[in-house]
Amino acid sequence: MAPIIVTALLGGEDQAWFDRQRQAHFPPERNFLSAHLTIFHHLPPSLESEVRQRLGDAAREGAPKGHVASLIPLGRGVAYRIDSPGLEGVREYLADIWSGVLTPQDAAPWRAHITIQNKVEPPVAKALLTELQADFRPRPLKITGYAAWWYRGGPWEPLSRHMCA
């Protein structure tokens, strides 16, 4: 059985902007996903119905506010840091509930981000970071809901979507 990935859903304009960033800067041979804000990387498939229920509950609580806060160097890539206390609260709540089944990556402190470049040589990543920092300005980010996906080694397969009230 495939593990489950959980992401936040972005507003259409924000999603399109991040997708353009990813298309421009991600190595094409590795770029088979849309830009995404991952909340959990690897939940056991046995949680399928509970994931659906809890994400639906979270969506009914309303959309958390978010901001694109800064750029993050990844060594071999670049990401945008996302600041959203509401989304962090949802993640902390779910992480507490699922603490016994989290992988080390998901149990570690969360750093909300959207990766637009990865798996490149460090000088290439550093050059992009410098270029983007030159005119970066923090801006609002519209979070519209939550999604769960099956991970089977390639493009993710949709499991469920939960739009915020």
C-alpha cells in the first residue's frame, strides 16, 4: 500500500505563480509535480479514512491566513518560506494525534515552504537565490484547503480534497 502525503491547497493565482516559478527553475527531468506546500510527507495508508475525516474537519474551521515570508536556501535548491500560524496550528494538532505513526521527517519541527528548485549544483542554487532576493517582497498567500495524495513513486495520485468554508 502507498503512503499518504498531505498538502495545503493554494488559491488559483498563487498556485499559478508558484507553478511558473517551479517550471522556470526546477530541473525539467524531475519536475512532474505542481508546486505544493507539504504538511505531512508519509502517513501510513491505514489512516486513509481518518485523514479524510480530519482534513474535512480542519477545512470546516475556515481558511488559515498565510504569507510568503522569505526565501530559503536549500543547498541544492531554493524555496519560499511560508508563514501561517493557523496552518501551523492545524499541523501541530494533527501531528499530536498521529505522533505514534509519524516518520522522523514528519515528527521533526515543521518548516512550511514551497520548493521551486531542487537537485541542482550548489552554485546554480546560490545564483537563483541571489537573483530572487534582489526584488523579493513578502506578500499574502491564499490557503484554500487541504488535500491528501497517494505516493506511488511518480506523480501523486489524488486521494481527497477539502476546501475551506
